[in-house]
Amino acid sequence: MTSFALTASPTQNLDWVNVINNQVMTTSHKVAEVFGKRHTHVLRKINELDCSPEFTSAHFWAHEEIIQAGAVKRSSKYYEMTKDGFMFLVMGFTGKEAARIKESYINVFNQMAQLLQQQQNTYQPDILNMAERMTIPEMARVTQLDRMTITQFLAQNYQLKAQHSLTEDVMQTLQQFWLAVKIISGIVQVNHSSIENEIALNLKHLYRVASQLKHKLPPKQFMFKILRLSVNPLFIKIQTIHRSSIFHKPTKVWRFKQQISSPTVSYLNSPSSKK
């Protein structure tokens, strides 16, 4: 049997940024995490920035989220920001380690911007038309088709190798699968779980969506073998859940727990809208 594996390119930490409304953005949460600072510290720095109201409104967007604090739920503020906003914010982060992180962060912004530009240059209108013609009734949440396609992402970041031992590259194959799921989830809802920080995938549904959007995933027969080895997100079990958040009926799913403390989280968060 032909084995399937991937060799990753030097591109790393793409989860530090997201493509939102056709623009590369990061968040105050991610800045705090990557720089090892408290989120409240980053929020205070943003609020104290000595920049014009025009610059602030063009490069920072405030959002409210509900967080669990022990037994209490409360509202919490966070920001989305552009590359220019990020650079203005981190000017005051000093020291060798901060300088290294800033350089890496800027490289990630640039890499994602290049991927986005490449996708726009080769964008096929048929993808949009096809998505509009999709007849799968469960896929009610189709959003932001201007996000980069997994085909373009993989073309730039991975090299497929037909003759290769799968066991040597399990981690690379899992990485490719989850990056693909992250990008597909920005177009169509594929997470069947309504539980916070949990991912529930019905592989038949996922591969059908990927096929209709002309996205590529590792062959399903290999994923059936290695998904149980997934650590981030962490595999829990295969089971039939009582009510799918997509199908609204009992559905067999693979359940995973997102590792919130890890730098590769939030694969299936709902796409944000710029305010």
C-alpha cells in the first residue's frame, strides 16, 4: 500500500494570526500568550497607546466575550489588531527575548499575508458559485469564502511524498490534517460539539465538505489509523453524541479536547467579525 506523509516547511506559528475580513489580524489574547504577559497588562498597554483616534480605529477593534471565572461567568474585553497595530503596541516590549519574538511575529504576519495574496491571485470564482449551489442541508453556516483555501496553503507549505513510511511522519500528517480543518472551518461549520474547547468531527461529513470545496485532506484511510494518536487537539474517544450542533440529531463523531495553554489552539472557533 502506498503510504502518505508530509514534510513541513519552515513556516511556523501561523496560529498567531488569522485572516479576518480579508485582512491578517492577531488578538490581544495571542499577544499576551506569546510574549508571556498577563492579558490585563496587554489591555492596559493598548488603552495607554499615545496614537491618534484615526490610527486606533483603523487598527484596533474591541470585542466582548463571556468567560468562566470559577463558578461565575463574566464579560471580558479583548482586541483584534492589524500588523500595524501590533507593531505600535509591542514597541515598548524591550529585551532580547522580546526582540526575538517580535521578529518572529512579524515574519508570521508576512507569511500569512503572502499566502492570502497568492490565494487572491489564483482565486477561482467557481468555488464561490459551487458553495452557493451546495445542497447539504446541515451546512447552514457558510461564511467568509475569501479566506485562503487549503489547496493554496498546502501548495506553499508542504511537499507530498508518495513513497514514505507513515510511521515516520505521523506528527506531520496530523499537523497537516488539523491545519486543513482550521482553514475549512473558516468556510463551513464542521465542529458538531457545542461544548467549549471541544472538537467533534464526523469524518464522513468533513471529507464531503472538503471535496465539495475542492480542498485536500490526507487520505481518510490513514486518518482512521492515526487520529487516535492526536495530542493537540487531544483525542478523547469515538462515540455517538445525542445531538449534533450541525445535524441536530444523534451523530457518530471523533471527540477531541483543545489544549488551551498550547500555541496551536482554537482551530474551530467561530470566525470573528470586525466591529
